[in-house]
Amino acid sequence: MVVPFPGSPRPTLGVEWEIALVDRVTRDLSNTAAEVFDAVANLAGPEDPRITKELLRNTVELVTGIHSTVGEAMDDLDESLDLLRRAANPLGVDLICAGTHPFAQWSTQLVTRTPDYDELIERTQWWGRQMLIWGVHVHVGVSSPQKVFPILNALLQRYPHLLALSASSPMWAGVNTGYASNRALMFQQLPTAGLPYQFANWGQYEDFISDQMKTGVITKIGGMHWDIRPAPRWGTIEVRVFDGISTRAELSSLVALVHCLIVDLDRRFEAGENLPNLQPWHVKENKWRAARYGLDAEIILDEDSNERLVTDDLNDLLEKLAPTAARLGCADELASVAEIPRRGASYQRQRQVAEATGGDLVAVVDALVKELGT
């Protein structure tokens, strides 16, 4: 089966930011997306707002256009977030972004009715209804399908860095799970989610997609929801590792990190370098360690099974990527990645609020609402 991949002549950038709606009084999730969308439409007038529906009616997604720089993408998101706030405010709805809500119960949430979502719930049943989770997706344009899997496979080395930095789901249904990112391990329970296969080339991927379509695992090419995947329709690699990112500053820095990582790997591939690969069992273990321990994870670095604290490795990585960031115009954003461990990642900040307030999870939501404004 041929899977067309038009490619992108330059390393374009696009971002999808999932936002949860919460009741201003109770701080529980608010199943008011339909009302919010009506208000958005009224405010936007003839403009086509870049705000879309998601699986659950407590969620909206901000989707950028196609951009060249992190700054452009963030300006786009700022406009959409401002519009969303103006629509939600009169409805008594506030906004947060995190991998999970600290205390909401999945059983009380309403599903958005579309053919695709109906099919997902029908197939996945209990696990599908459990997906009370939020994330961020970053697309980066790649010029040729032959580059996709060499870059994607090498990018898996950096999976634990991305997850640990963004981890923001330590609590689930009122319980402290002990994980930095409970979302990452929940989402992989779906049959088309989780880590991608490490194909050697585009042809192997096309054979795989043919198998999946023939056996009914998926009904369309975009039906695989891997943590990192090709997005053939757009000619991009889509990084879906991140938990919901709680602040604008952290979002801009982590978008910059993804942009720089993929552009740097693209450059090295074009220079004839054999890009690094990590054994699938090491990739899987690194995902679990980052989900469990976050920024305290000892990660596996290479094929020789050498290990290192993720934050120590991150410092070297940021230094290596600095020239790429300068060329892409995001040097300040990339440098600010280092602020996340210094300040504490979202999962750490949420735990600190809970501890300081005697376990008050409403206070945790209050903090997340405030953080989305920063």
C-alpha cells in the first residue's frame, strides 16, 4: 500500500494544545464544550477560530496554523487562548492544562458524538471511557518520507527527556498515583497508542499500514495514535509525548526543544550520518522510568546500556542544540528549558500545593488555573 507523504520544503511548525474546562466554583471538570464553542463562534464572527472539539465535552483544543518559528506559533496560540477565555468566562468556566485533573471522576464525563469518537468508544469500551487525559502535540515538517523513520527512531532516545519535563499527571480521581505522568501509561492501553515501531524505512511502514487496514485495526492512515508518529497528510513528524503543559512559558520552551531536535537530526541525516538507535526494550524502560520518576529518572543512554540522570543529560543536550536554536530563531525559548528543573516540573508543583494545603485538591486546580495565565 502506498502512503503518500508530500513532505515539507522547510521545517515548518504546528502545535495542538488541549485545554480542560473547569467549573469556577467546584473546580470539577465542566462538560460545557458545546456552550463554549457557541460563544467562541459568536465572538469570532466570520473568522474561522482555530479551536476544535475533542473526545470529551470537558475539553477543547487550540490548533495553530503552519508556522516557521516558535514565536509565530505561540502568538497564534495566544490569540486562540484569549478568544477561548473570553468565551468561557461568562459561562463560569475556567481553563487548565495538565495531563490529568486531580480529582475528577471519569464516569461523569460526557463524550463528544462524532462517527470517529463513537467508533473509538465502541471498540475500546472501559479503557476508552477512562481516557480522562490531556496532552500537547508538536508537528515539524520533514522534506522526504525517507527521512521520517531514521529521524523518528533517533528521537526515541530523547523520549524520557520530553516526558519528564512535561510530566503533569501525578493524581488520578483523587489519588496520588506515585507517578509523575500517569497519563503516559494510561494512554498506551488503547490498541493503537503507545510507542511506535522502529521501522527501517518508509516501505516497511507502508506494509504495516496495509496490514492494519486489511485486518480492521484502523480504517484510515491517521488511525495510529503513537507517542511519536508520521503525519503523512501534513508532511510532518508529530511528537505526542508531552503531558498537558501547564504554562505558556513551559509550552514555548518545549516546542522549541522538539523543533530543534528534529531539525538537528534532519541536518545530520542529510550530512550522511548514521543516526543513533536505541533498543526497543531500552526505549520502553526509559518511558516507564520517566513516567514514574520524572526529573529524578536514571535513563538508559545508548546501545551499551550506559545510564545517567535525565537532568544531567538534558544540560548537555541543550548545549548541543544551541546552534540549531540560533538558526531557528528560538535561542531564548530553548535556553528556558533549563528553568523547568530549577523551578520544578508541573507534577512536582502540584504535589507541593497538595502537601502545603493538607491534601486539598481544589487548591491544586486553583494553582493550575493561575498557572495557565503565566
